[in-house]
Amino acid sequence: MQNVRRYADIIASLEGLMWLSLAWSISLSVHIGSTEPTLASLLVIGALVVFCWAHRPLRYLLRRYHIRKRRTDMWIHTLALPLLLAMFFHIMLEALLGSAWLPPKMLLFNILASAGWTTYVMTLFIKFVIHGFKAKTK
């Protein structure tokens, strides 16, 4: 059971990193005025999705309950909370500073999503250390 949780944590962390790379590639594409970073990120994500779909043991592993639960936790940290916070902070900054200079909303979301993903990974690491310590003392 512990291995399934560990696999679920690793898969959810890698998936969060994959979506973060897509979000940052969109910001980079807007900054440099070229779609190449976004297309490269989409190509890598597409290849990983096809591989996960075609590889039977991985497909069975991804159907397990723990994987879905961990992925839901990851989505809360990297998508739901950063979207709400980015919208709130952007509205507050626009009210305080006016619309003369504001960072783009996507950049604000990327920073908050990166912080959320880092929090998620550090939480998983701390849980792993605590469970390892408890198993060692028993």
C-alpha cells in the first residue's frame, strides 16, 4: 500500500510539473512573440499522454484510487487556488495602482501556481519523512 501511495505522489508531482511547464511556456511565448516554446511543451505533453495511454501497466496504475486522489490534491494546489488568488490580487493591484503598470495576469498565475506546486511537493516530502520515521520506530 505504501508503494502505491509513493507512485501516486510521484505521478501527481510530475503531472503538476508538466502543467507548470505549459503555463510558463505560454508566458515565454507571449514575451518573445513566438509560439515555439508552447508548441514544444504541447509536443512533450502529447507524447507523455500517448505513452501513458499505450503502456498497459502504467494505464492500470493510473486508474487506482490513490492516483486520482493525489492528482485532485495537486490540481487544487496548482490550478484552483492560484486562479482565485491571481484574480483577487490583480483586482486589488488594479484598484490601488491603476491600470498604468500591472504584471500580466498569466505571469501572476504562473508565480502563484509554482508556489502552490512547491508547497504540494514539500508537503508530500514531509509526509514521506514522517511516515518513514513512524515505520522505523515500530
